[in-house]
Amino acid sequence: MRSQNRTSDLPDLGGRNEIVPDNLRAIQTIYTAAMLEGLKLFQVVDRLSQLFQLGLLSVNRRGAGGSLYKYWKEASVRMTESDRRNLYASTLGLPGGVEGVAVNREFNDLWARFLARVAILGRQPAIPETDELRRSATDLARNLSLYGGGVALFAAVDLQKQITFSTKLLSEPEIESAYGARDMWQVIDQVATVDLGGAVNVNRYRTMAATGATIISWLAGNAGKLQSKSIRLPFIKIRKAGSRLVSPNEKLRPMAKPADNDLLRACEQWLLVNGVSDEQIDGHSQPRSGETAVSGK
């Protein structure tokens, strides 16, 4: 007879505090997709496919034409816009999901808190790193790890394929030539303006996609350090902190293995392109009640 007190029968109560790098990398892809969604990248590809079906977009069979036909043919197995928005809501707390979707309501606050504290560290190098900065990094990483598991892991694979296909298609010389564009971003801008209700701030969403991916990549790469009970301060080491300001026009590429200075630049650029003021940064960086409980300390 099985004992009712066997520990193996108990649920894993510590799972919520574990930081799984693969889960964070899944969220990295989902975050990038969400920013590209805001940029209307996927909607533009859908519109090009529609124009192709109607015979209003003349492209070569061996080039963009073959890609658009493949895209149309595989529509039934591809994530829809509704599917994607539900995923953004459940993992990142973004609006747009249908009623009943479990939303990650903690993400926005945890994200703002971490970015602000990194920015403060870079702007005030004379002030020693605080335990609140380490705690905010840990809290954010744990949150993303929790919501990046399960179906999000599989959805991220599909989203990455969709991103790769879409960016390649929009960069096809035939597509760029059809719209008199120099690059895919101008294609997006023109299609959005003419057919999708108006242009969006391409620079803002591109910057958020690149810098957000870099920030999450840094968290994934430092998961072991964040979970260590013997971690020592400072755990973020900025070289020449505050010596270089980023400009609004500077574009950062997502980095697979960002260093601490790359993290600082990504945070500063994300805050800058979103118009977050110094006063707001100071407010987000202040200690919050309940932080210790959230971090599991």
C-alpha cells in the first residue's frame, strides 16, 4: 500500500522561483514578435499575400511569388493574429487578448523597475550598486521564466519561423522594387500607410524589439548568477558608466551574449525611445513594498 506521506506525491512548490534560461529565450522571441506586431510587420505580409491572390502584385514565380504562394498555402497551420495577441497578453501582459486569457499582470511593473535601476546605476557611478537592483533582476527573470514555459516554448518556435519568413520576404528585391523602397522598413511603412490605416513609428518599434531582446538575453545568460544564494555585489559591472549617451537615432541589434555594458545601453535606449523622463526613472527605481516576498528571499 502506498504511503500517503511520500514526498514524491507532493507538488513542486519551488518551481515558480526557478529561472529556466530556455523559458527566457522563448519570451525573448515572443517579445520581439510583439514589437513587430506593433510595427504591423505580420499584417503587411498578410496584405501582400492578399494582393498576390488578387493578381494586384506582380512578382516572379521563382522569387517572391513562390514565397507568397507557400505562405497562402500554409495559412491553416500558421498562428493567426488572434493567436499571437493572446500569447502576448498571457506572457507579457500586453492588451489585445480575448476575454478569459490568463494575463501576466506583473510584467510591466517588473520591467520598468529593472530598466530604471540599471539606468540609475549607469548615470550615477559613484553610488554603489544596491541589493534592490539584483532583486529586481531576479524578480523579472523569475516572472519571465514562469510565463515562458509550457505552450510558450512551442509557440516561440513557430513565431521565430514566421519572423524569419516575413523579414526575408519583405527584403526581396522584387517586393522592395514594387514599392520603390530601399529596405523592408520602407515597404512596411508604405503598405501600412496605404492599406492598413496609417503608418506607425517604425524607429520606436524597431528599437524596442532590438533592445528588449538584448535585455532578456542578458537575463537568460545570467540566470545562474541570479539564482545563486552566494551572489556578491556588484553583480553588474559597468565600465566607464555614464561616459556615453545614446542618441535617439542610434539602432541597436539584438545580442546573443550581451555584456553588462550592452545591457546598460539597451536599457537606456529603450527608455529613451519611449520618452521616459528622468523623474519617471527615479520613481520606478525606488524600493517597493513586497519586493522581498516576490523574490523569494
